[in-house]
Amino acid sequence: MASLKDVKTQITGVKKTSQITKAMNMVAAAKLRGAQQKMENFRPYTEKFTTAMSSLSAGMNTADFPLMIAREPMTVEVVVITSDRGLCGSFNANIMKRVMQLTRQLESEGKKVSYVCVGKKANNALKRSGKVRKAYTDIMSTFQMFNARQIVQDLSANFLAGGADEVRLVYSRFISVASQKPTTETLLPVQPLAGESTAGQQGGDYIYEPSTTEIMEVLLPLFLNVVVYHAMLEVGASEHAARMSAMDNATTACKDIIANLTKLYNKARQSGITSELMDIVGGAEALKG
């Protein structure tokens, strides 16, 4: 049985760990409120932007726009968005699991895969594969729209230069505090979006000024910026939610460990007291003899 000192040292260490995990839980909860609010405020903008693109791209000739020209996807680039920091449970592992599944599927079809990593955890997980073309690390804590624009400019330039025939986006979509779902989307080539049917409704075709072609030339890069930035917002909120849940579970586990160690400490203490009493009794009996 462990000595009293050893058990007491373990209890003290676990209590300190519990204080740390509880503090991290509170910090994650505070950050989550801001990140979730920012994400929810941006979602309507993304939806309206998508609706506008749907209206504009319906029935257009994709050959007029290089970013919309589809070709045989022999080379696929996967943009992986994760967090920069850990201690958030299986959050990053679930994203990487989705990436590995997608990679195996594409390579089984004879396609070449490369990666663009957004977030330190994605880069750490994939850099040994030798397939990372570019990595953006240490930006997920303080990212802004210009970070998304920088990423999109690089992806677009590589796509137009023929470095990739298709670009996929893998990130974690925020469902709730307890649920974050890894999601895969096709980023490039931009596909014409199917608009909602207006049959039986009042309305008709819109007349755009300037022409739809001129508008699309401007909106296409902006649309890609919005998609990537929205994915980064989703990952940011999901990261804090996952960390909050993980730290809450860790704090609960610490309490259970402390309870078990306390029982062990009491048992060891009782055993020590019993042993001392037996020595006293034995000594008293010896003196009587």
C-alpha cells in the first residue's frame, strides 16, 4: 500500500490540476460567447451572399469565368482548417479523421492529393506526409477577413496555374456546444448554384446594371473569401465549445480521482493507526510479563 505522504502528494497534485482545468473551462466559455456571436452574425450574410450568387449564376456560361471552369480532377488540393492549440478533446482528431478518409477515397480513384493547412494542428499532423503545399499557422486565434482573402488568393492562383484541378474544404461545423460536425465542401471550381423555384409565385427575372458578367467577375473572389472566412468562424466557435466540454470532463474526472485517493489515504491512515495500536498493546503486554 502507498505511504500516506505519497497519497497526500497525489491528492495535492490532482487538486491543482482540477483548478487549472476549471479555469480553462471558464476561459473557454467566455471566448465561446464571443466566437459564437460572431459566427451567428456572419451566417445571415453568408446566406444572402449565396442567394445573390444563386440568382446571378443560374443559366450562365461557366466558360466565361476561369474559376468556374471544371476539368478532369486528376490533382485535388484539400484545405484543412483546424485550431492552433490543443486541449480540446477529439475536436482536431475528428477533422483529421475526415481528411484521411477523403484522402484514401481520392487516392483510390487515382488522384494526386496535396494539402493547404490552416491551423497549427493540421500542419503538425500532415507535414510528415510530404504533401503540404502551404501552411498558415498561428492565425486561428486572431484571424480576420484579410487572412481568408490571403488564403483564397493563393488557392485561386494555384488553381488557375493548373496546380490543382479541384479544391476541397474540410472544417468542423458548429452545431451546438456539445456537437461539432466535420464537413467537406468543394471550393473550386465554383459551381453554378441552383436557385429556388419561383413557380406559382409573383416575380420574374431581374435586370442587372452593370451586366451579370461584370458583377460575377467581382463577386466570385468575394464569394470565395466569404466561404473560407465562414469556415474559419465555424472552426473558431467549435474549438472553444470542444475545449469547454473537454475541460469540464477533465474537472469531473479530477473530482473522481480525488475521491478515490481520499479513500486510499483514509485506508492507509487507518492501517497505520492500527499498526501503532498493536505495537502499543504488544509493548504493554510485554511490560506486564
